[in-house]
Amino acid sequence: MKKVEFSKVGRVVFLSSFLSGTLLLLFFLITNAYYLIIIGFYFVLVTAVVNMLVLFHELIEFLNDIPNKKASGNSALLLLFNIPVTIIYLYIIIPSIFRLYNN
């Protein structure tokens, strides 16, 4: 079976945003510190911009670079995986936000 290839930039951006977002969510769930919601909001904004820029870069590489098409295409799909993960994390956080404003 062939190994799935990813570009280095796409892999690093995906892993750093995924792992840091997951750690931020876990810290919030453990501590229930509401300042982490605000930090997480700004984190989502910054990582969304960075992920979109890298995604566009990977798509341009996919369309232009013939030898590395597979790695760039796989990295673009990997970066798109962050979207449903973020939505799932928001579904976990939204009840806590409502509890914050109802108290």
C-alpha cells in the first residue's frame, strides 16, 4: 500500500491548528474558565485566516505543480478537515456560552 503524501506546510498548519485547538477546548472543559472562550474565539479567527491562506496556496500548487500534485491535493483536503472539527467544537462550547450569559 502506498504512503499518503502531504506537503510540509499543509501538514504543519493542520497539525498545529488542530492540536492547539483541541488543547484549548480540553483546558476549557477541565477548568471551566470562561476567559478561554474569548481566547478560543480569537484563536478560531486567526487560524481560519491562516488555514484559508495555506489552503489557497495548496490549491494553487495543486493546479500548477505537476510532480507534486498528489501532496498538494492531499494537504488541501487535510486542511478542509479542520472545518467540521471546528463546528463540532462549537457545538460543545455553545451551551457553556449560554450558561455564561444566563447567570
